[in-house]
Amino acid sequence: MVNATVGFPEEIPKFLARNPGFARLYPELLLWSHNLFGTEEKYSLDPSGIVSFGLLASAQETFLEIVCLAGNGFGSAAQARLRTMFEYVSLAAYFLVDPTQAEKFIYFQRIEGRKELSHAVELYRHDANPEFISRLSERMKQVSHDISNLEQRYGKQFRRSWHGGFDRIAQKLKWEQHYFYCYLVPNRHVHASPRRLETRVTREDQLYFEGAPDYDSADEAVRGGSTMLILSFGVMNDLLSLGRREALQKLSSELIDAYKDVPNRTRV
């Protein structure tokens, strides 16, 4: 049996020392999450509400991923998950404002599916297995038929996108500041880009690419993730009419207090 350790245990005490306010608040955040999304809870929801609930539940898991990555010093990866968490929570909130958009969100997967099938057909069109190509082509026909029906319902623009962008969604929700710190800034950590390389370059007598922990990005990802988590509780409160607005305001105040003396270290 191999004796292996996953992660960097020596990083966790450093993370907690850098983020004492978060360390105090973390158990309460987990308790809220458990009380709202625990397996023993049962809710009755309409179709758009089911979509919002699924997105909010996914956000809870993503928050734990952010904490795990940040606690081990993986700041860039934690930032990338923060962008995903923003998408989950903002979409869930958006569908409460306009439930008709939830249907478009679900059906747009047919567009994405067609793109994937099209790439697969192109990749394997010279393959020696004609039966496989035939199955892919049949699926393409069915998906294309479904998309034609969707375009009749939603218009030709549906082929390009079901929404106008997360900046528009943020404006509708009045979440512009959250969009900046939890989507726009983390966006640079999602894809391979020259900007990402630039942050790791050190020039001494020769060129180095540093692989050291990124504490600033890690800590700011946890700050943003905590903010988005509390927002997810607020969306859940509105979705189910739980009447816990006052308790949520208290939780928000505790988060503000946890970071009141901590300067924002986001690198723009």
C-alpha cells in the first residue's frame, strides 16, 4: 500500500492564520448550507425553481472546492472556481426574476450538443468504423431537428446564445460589484493566456516560471466565495419564502466584520 498525502498540510495553518475572520465564520457558513441543502430537506418547486435549486446546490459544492484549493495555496485554481460559482448563483437569482429564461437555459444544451457532435463527426469522418459515424450522423439529424423547433420558438438568435451575457445579468440583479470581483477578475485564471504566464515570470540572470503558492489570489477567492455563498442563501430564502431575511442580514454583517481590516489584494 502506498503511503501518499494529497495536498499540502503545511499550507492549511498558514491559510487560517492569514484569514482569521474567515476561520471564525466558516463553521456558521457550513451550518447554513447544511440546513438549507441537507439531504433530509424536501421542497416543492415549479420547473424554473427546480433549475434554480440545482444551480444553488452546485454552488455549495463549488464553495468547498474554492476553500480546498485556496487552503492549499492554489490561488489561480480557486479563482477559476469562483467564476463558476458566480455563474451558478447569478443564474439562479436571474431565473427568480424571469422564470421564462430557465427554459431557454436548459434547451440551449441542444446547441452545445450539436457543436460537440459536429466536431466528433469531423474528427472521425475518415475512421474505419462506418457504423460509428452513422450513429453520430443520426444523432446530428435529431439534434438539428430539435434546434429548428427551438429557433421557431425563440428566434434565430437562439443559435448564438440564450442570454446577453453575464454582465447584463449582473446589471439586472444589481450585482455589478460582485460581477467585477467574482467573474471578471477570476476570468483571467480560467483559460491559457499570456496574462497568466506574465504573473509567473521572474527575470534574474535568466528567465524563470515560478510555481510558488499564490496566497493573494487564494485569499481573495475565499472572500469572494463567502460573499457568493451568502448571496446563494439569500436566493434560496426568496425561492422558498423562508422569511430568514433578518438572519441573513446578520450573517452578511458578520462577513463584513470578518474582512473590515483586511485590504483587498486583487491584482487588476
